[in-house]
Amino acid sequence: METARNISFTEKANKVLGISPKDAIISKSYLLVAFAALLIGGVLGLLQGLNRAGLFNLPTWFNYYQVLTAHGLLLVLVLTAFFTIGYFYAVLSHNLGGLLPKVRKMAWIGFGMKIFGFVLAVIPILLNQATVMYTFYPPMAASPIFYIGLVFIVLGVWMCAFGCFTQVANWRKNNKGQHVPILSYFATGVFVLLFFGSIPVAIEVFMIIPWALGWVETINVLVARTLFWAFGHTLVNIWYLTAVSAWYVVVPKLIGGRRFSDMLTRVVIIMLVVLNIPGGFHHQIIDPGIAESVKFLHVFMSLAIGFPSLMTAYAMFSVFEKTARKKGGKGVFSWFNKLPWGDVRFLAPMIAMIAFIPGGAGGIVQSTNQLNQVVHNTMWVVGHFHLTVGTTVVLTFFGISYWLVPFLSKRVLTPAINKLGVIQTIIWTTGMIFMAGAMHWVGLLGSPRRTSYTTYFDNATALSWDPYLFFLAIGGTLLMVGIILQVYAVVYLMFFAPKGETEFPIAEVENHATKTPYWTEKWGRIIVIMLLLIAMAYVIPLVEMIINAPPGSPPFQTW
Amino acid sequence: MNQFLFGFLLLVFLALPPVANLLESIMIVHMHMQMPLLVIAGFLMAYYFQKKYPAFFEKWNQRGYPGILLFSIIMIYWMLPRAMDDALTSQTVEIFKYISLPFLAGVPLRDSWAKLTSFLKNIVIISFTIMFIMMGLLYIAWPEQLCNNYLMIEQITLGWGFITMAACMVIYLVYNVLIDPMQYEGLAE
Amino acid sequence: MKMHLDEKIWLIISFGMIMGFMFFTGYQTFVLGMGPPSEMETIDPQRVDETAPFDEPGVYQIGENEYEVVMTLEIFSFNPGEIEIPAGSTVHFTMTSKDVTHGVQVAGTNMNAMVMPGHVQRITQTFREPGEYLMLCNEYCGTGHQFMATTITVK
Amino acid sequence: MIKKQHTAIACFIVIVFGLVLLYTGTDGFTAYTAETARVNQLVNEQPEFPDVTFTDSQERTYSIAEFEDKYIFITFIYTSCGDECPLLEMNMGMVYDQIPENYLGEDIIFLSISFDPERDDPETLDVYKDMFHADGETWRMATITEQSELDALLEEFGVIVIPDGKGKFAHNSAFYLVDRQGHLKDIMDFTDVDSATQRVMTLLEAKEGE
């Protein structure tokens, strides 16, 4: 117990005075960029939805596929990455006694690199020289500047990851033998995944750049695609892990309860980190050049991620029930009424969690061989990730923003904004039900993803899809309204809300909780196990793809 | 007791003919998945034996040397290309695999690992790393099929599998050298 | 670690569910032969037109009610463009791409496969009901992607 | 003190056990791969060439009795093979060229056996034969159309053929020598042409001395 006295002065000061202004501005900048990306990406999304439904024609100088590339890049990469980093740097600052000066510097360098990289990537998109989607499958070749931009984004992310590791290592040195606070533990897991998950895409981009510049003639298409999905799949699960952190730690506090077993929470994080990267192949289930046995192995790896998610589901509902019963809720379901449904900080993540029930089930469907074949590359997939990323993750982020932004700006959440938030959440949910629902359904009928409005020469089957696409457009319009409200709320809370103190909500563990074993802190071992699993998943197919490679493909520009 | 049960179930599961056939049909899975899983099964079951015969382990494996030696010998034997082929063609060798890996490698590994000093642990890891690198290079570079039951491409894959395993162990060793646990763990444990 | 009984039951159910999925997937793939299209054959993507069988794309009858369709894909068309077969035929598609990655999907059936340059892809589909089936490209392949489609007429 | 002894004894037992294990596992440190073990065993056992019906490049059919009282120099191949078989056949040709003409056809016959009867019909074999300048008489190329007979031969002579699912086979390559009584005499490394020639010549000349 000696170590308890070691808590540094800054840490105490932080608890009393709130976040230091220098740290706050880092997180605020990240969040502002995130929500700016949401606004622009949302507008582009609306244009697409309207075009897809045949209600609106895009001009030739800014076509559907350009819009789609930008929409994907802004929302999948910028919004989520910037929000996650902003959120977790606030966590690190709050949990671990303020950021170290060098960590702060690293966060700023990372910020600059990412913005610079992003600008580099966007210019060719606007010039219609990089209309390759955010998945940029070779042999489609964009302008080399696009890929160089991506390199800077990855380097920026790595900078932030190392900032986090430095901060955590420093804290542990000053607090020997103690467990890293749970949210910082989540941050460590997320940054470990961000770092290792982006290595494959970095390799892919380094393969592409000399090829796009014309220094080498051909490229191995399948290897590039495999490397992309080793990263792409990890990425979505990183956002998911970020959302899960709020569910485990923040939501129980907001409903006035305690959080679920600390040990189990850490085990879930470890499992999500260890099992994540090997799951990428379920995006390639119907690709040629990968043996059926290897695909089967990967079905296993993909489904394994379902296990910690199901553990999470149990944990959450257990916390809800316990808390509500303590408040006098009775019967099998009536305790449900005791939850603070009128509080947007609870409502948004709660709906997010509920959305993950069909979202996760859809995910299991897609990662299973035969079912994947039915829905692969149809609108179903788009519906799926608008349900998981667009609802589960983003709605949790929205919920976080209602306390994180005022916490950072030393302001308070007013009842009016809370009400606006509740309305926003309902609009968002309705919009997503329309949009994701229509997408799932029309996908089952065979409508392909990533295709601008077409009737395929007035084909009867294609014409029968139109009514569903119309629902998609309605959903998209509602979502646009939701985005405007959300961005307004964030700007208001950041700059105009009344001054005051907002608490960083972190729930306590149960009183009689069992002690968490110390091995959970040994990240070195966890990372080695993760690398072994990655090797198990990727050595076989990559050796096959490289040794038995067909002659490579030259670059194509098909837009 | 739970651990013994899990280990035993794992062993039974691995011994089921369809599972065994599937795992043995791919060379790298045979060596780097089935065999380690068998060792893990033994590792889990060891707990029961340690509880049941504490005197035996105390007497004959006092400092862990004989145990780790036995573990290494069994592992080396199963790294022979010959052994893998024999396991597929001869029933006796296959049965020997299911006995030797859990009980002669997994059990002594658990008992010995707890008794070895960290210096010796590192020595063991280093020797296995060197062995894995050499086996890896052999499998990658050898111009002929080393195992009659597996294709050349599988052999190369297995070679790279060895190299990646070795790389993981190197990372672990570097981590052990660079990071002093005393700096982080203190005396609280 | 202390675990409640209901939690144990939940974890066992979760684990069982995942293993169940695995079992059925494995059974369908390896026993019923319903695995996903995973052709391992490769081809030089720049010499597709000179490589058999793709030097002569077309529809070939290979047995009673059995056809082989040798097909090349390039932006933004399928070759052969028109396919006509009698109802109840089983069609074996042998496909490859001459340029970028394409996807082949026939709406209203389970036929769905990626076609990548450098790789041959094979998939078999039986068309029982007569009708016009829409075959389209479901992987973004360029500006004209939305026009890359053809019909399979089943009589 | 006693405890230290226990450790020593245990280590000793383990090492002895290990040596025994490795000794038996490698046939006394002679065979580290199953291939070597197989060759050693075959040469020791000298199995008899089973009764099969050949179909050669000239569409003749005959059994092993055709070559009675002659040495037979055998390779196992398939003509669609890309890398290994042409090399094997080229080396076989080099052995063939070094054998004095008077032995050819009289005391020794060269025989390339295809294990891919489905594709290697007489015409294919005939074309393949010319690629290596085999005359079809003293160096014949044949296949065994009856699958069960073929399998029996491959099994008996330990030739392992695994189809890779892409129309190719993985197989082990060597020179096989069958003696005048129809028993397997030796299996030789096909990459070492000179030793193989030497071995064959010694056997052929031994007869002359009789």
C-alpha cells in the first residue's frame, strides 16, 4: 500500500481541477476534425443515397465513385480514427496524471502527419485521379500521391500509438505493481491493435508505390488484397473495442451502478486484441487462389471474435439488471423502466448496444462460408457495416461526446442539449432502421454494393430493387438531419455552453470483486501470442500466394 | 481438477479421427498446431499428476533439469522430417505421438518450467530459437521433398512457419532483455 | 475466479453456438462439397487471349443438360455477352479477368464469386426455373461499373 | 547429496532414453528422412517386380516377362511434368549414352514408366520418347493402363505420387534397377549420373567375367 502515496501531484491536481488545458486542446482538436469529417462525409453520403435511388444526378466532374471514395475515407478512416485518438488521449490524461510533455508533442506530431497525409490523399480524389475506393484494390492504380498520403496517415497513427505506450510505461514505473486503470488499459489494447493492424497495410502501400510510379511493372494482386484485409478487418474491430470501453466503464457509472468484473473486462480486451488480426480472410471467402481448408481455418478465427462479444453482452445486461434492481425494479422485465432512458449519455450507447445484437448476428452470418456467398459484395454488406460501425460504434461515440466535450471545455451539458441529443438519437436510429434495413433486404435480392444508379438496361430484376433504394434515400436524409444536430451539439458544448465542471464518468468495481491476476499487465507476452496467431493464420496462404504466384498485373486506370 | 479435465478433453478431441486427419493433412498444421496442442493438453493435465505424485516430481525432477531435457528430446525427435512421415504411415508411431507429446513433453515441461531459473529459461528459449531458425532454413532451402507425404510447397510453408515462430521467440527475448520487470512490478505482487 | 452459474451456462451456450457454426460450415464444405469457389489455377493476366481455354470464350455443351461457359471479364463487359441454356441445366463457369478485379453475381441465385486477374475462377450453378437471370459485376471496377451486366436466358 | 544423485540419475535415464529413441527413429542414425529409410529398406528387401501389363509407345502390350534375363533400368514419370521429370529423363539419357552398345537390348533395357495412364496414351508417349531420343526398343516408354496393377507396382517399389489438384503430381524421383531375376536390385540418386553408370557397368561386366 506504500505505492498509494506515490500518486504524483499532477495526478491529484487533475482529479480536482479537471484536465489540464494543454491536454484538453489536443483532444478537442482531434474531436473537431472528427466531427468536421462527419459533416462532410455525411453530406457526401446523402448525395450518394439520393443518386443510388435515382432521385438525383451527380455532375460528371464529381461522380458517384469519387463521392463514394471520399465518403469512405472520411467516415471509415478520419472520423473514427480521430475520435478514438482524441477520446483515448483524454482518458490517458485523466487516468494517468496528465500527459507527459513528450507525449503531448508526439500527439501533435501525429496530428500534423495525419492531416498532411489526409490532404495529400484528398487532392487526387478531388482531381478524379484516385477513384479507387478506400479499399484501393490493385491493379487499379491511383495517383502515387494518394498512396504517399496514406503512408503519412499510418505514420501519424503510429506516433500516437507510441505516445500512448510511453505514457502508460511511465505511469507503471511510478506505480509499481499496480494495475493500469481500466480505461487506459483499453487504450493500450486499442493502440496495440492500431499499430500491429496497420503494419500489413503499410507493407501493401510500400508494394504499391513503386508500382504506381512505374518503377516496377507488375504487382501481386492477391497478396495486396490479403494485406489490405488483414488491416481493414482489424480497423473495424478497433472502433468496436473503443465503443466497448465506454460500455464497460462509462455506462454503469451513468446509470448509478458498479462495473462488471475487472478481470473479465481485461480478459475480453486481451481476447479481442489477440484474435482480431487473423480474422481478415472472411472478406475473401469467395476469392480464387485461397484453398478451402485455409478459408475454413479463417472462419474459425473470425467466429472466435464472437466469443468475447457474447461475454460482453452478458456483462452489460448483468450490470443493467443489478443496478436497476438495486433501485427497486422488480419482475423479469420491469427493471428495464428503472434505467435513465431520458439521459442521452445513456440512451445513445444503449441503442448502440441493442443494434449490435442484429449487427453481430449479421457478422456471424457473413463470416460463415456458404452464407457469405449469398451476400458477398451486395448491399447487405453495406447494411451490415452501417449497423455496426454506423450505429453501434458511431452512436456510442455520440453518447461519449455529450460528456467528453463539456469535460474538455470545462462546460456543462444543459438540459436543452440533452433533449436535443435524445431527439438526435431517435432520428439517427430511425434513419438507420430505414437505411440499413433496406440495404440488408435489397442485398438479399442481389443488388450490388458500390454501384451508382443503374437499371441494367431496364432489367426487370434490377427495376424491382428501386422501391427499397427509395427507403434507403429516406433513411439517408434522416441521418443527414441527425448529423447536423449532432455537429451543432458538439460545437455548442465545446464553445458556447455555460461554464462549469463536468465529471469524467468512471464506474467503480463491485465491492467484493476478486483480485485481478497480474499477468493481465504483461503485454509483451500477449503481443507474442498475438503474433503467433497471426503467423498461424497468414503463413500458409501468403507462402502459397507468393511461391505459386501468377505473373503480376500492370496498373490500370479504369475511371 | 478443471485443468486436468480441459487437458484431457483436448487430448480426446485431438485424437478423434476426423480431427486428426484434418490437422495432419496440412504439413505446417501437423507440426505447428497439432503437436503444440498435444503438448498443451499434457501441460494442462500435469497439474493432476503434480498433486497426485508430489514426491515423485520432487525426488526425480528437483531442479527441473531432467524434465526440460526430456521435453527437449521429445521435441527434437518430432522435428525430424522422418518422424512426421512415420506418424502418417505407421500406427505405432502415431500412438507414440499421442503419448509422448502430452505425457513426456507437456507434463515435464510444466513441472520443470516452474523450477528453472530465469537464466536457464532464456537458455532453453534461445536454443529452441536457434533450432527453429536452422530447421526453417533447411525446409525452405532443401531442393527435394523431405517428407514423402507432403508437397514441396508445404515444406516451404513449414520452413517459413519455423522462421516466424523463431521471430516471435526473438521478440520475446528482446522484450525480456529490454524491459526490466522490476521497474514495473515492484514488490506489490 | 468466482463465476455465477448463469454466467457459466451463458459462456457454454456461446461456445457451443460458435462450435455449432463451425461444425455445419465444415460439414457443408468438406462433406457436401458446398465450399466457396476457391480455384487455385493461375494464368498470365496479360496473355489471357492467347491462353486456352480463354482464347475461345463461349458456351459449350459438355453433356446432357451440362454446359461449360468459358468467360473472360474486362471493363465493362462479360464475354460471351449472351448466354442461353435450357431449363434444368447445370452450368460450369470458368472465368478470368483481363484487367482489374471483378465480381460475378447472378441475382436470385447463390452464384457469387470474385474474378481476379492472374487467377482462374470456377463455379457451378444449376438453373432449374426458366427465366431471364441478371448477371452483374459486384466489385467496383471503374466508371462504367454500373453497366457491366448481362443476362442468362433459361428456356 | 542423495538428491543431487537423483537428478543425475534422472538426467542419465532421460539421455539414454533419448539416444535410444533417436537411434530407432533414424534406423541407427542412417535415415533422417522417410525417403532414405524407404530406399534402404527396399534395397534390403529386394522386392519382386509385380505382374503388370505394359502398354508402350508403339501400342504393344506385354508383361515383365518380356525382359526376362535382362537388367531393367527404370524411372517413374508423367509427361505433363514441368520440372522434375524432364531432368530425370535427361539424366537417364546420359546413363544410356554411356552404356556400350553391345549391352543395350541384350543385357539391359531402359524403361520409363508413366504413372499417369489417363493422359499418357501411346501417342503422347511416342512424342515424349523422341524428345529424349529414346529409340522405343532398347529404351522404351510405357504406361500401365490397369489402375490396380499400377498402384500395386508403385506400392511395391515405394514410389509415392500425390496429385496436387492442379493437374500435376508430387512424386519422388530416382533410378531403379531390376536384376535379371526380376527383383529390385538398387535405387540410385538420379542427379549423380556417373555413379549410376558405374554401378550399372559393374553389374554388366560381372556377368561377362563369369
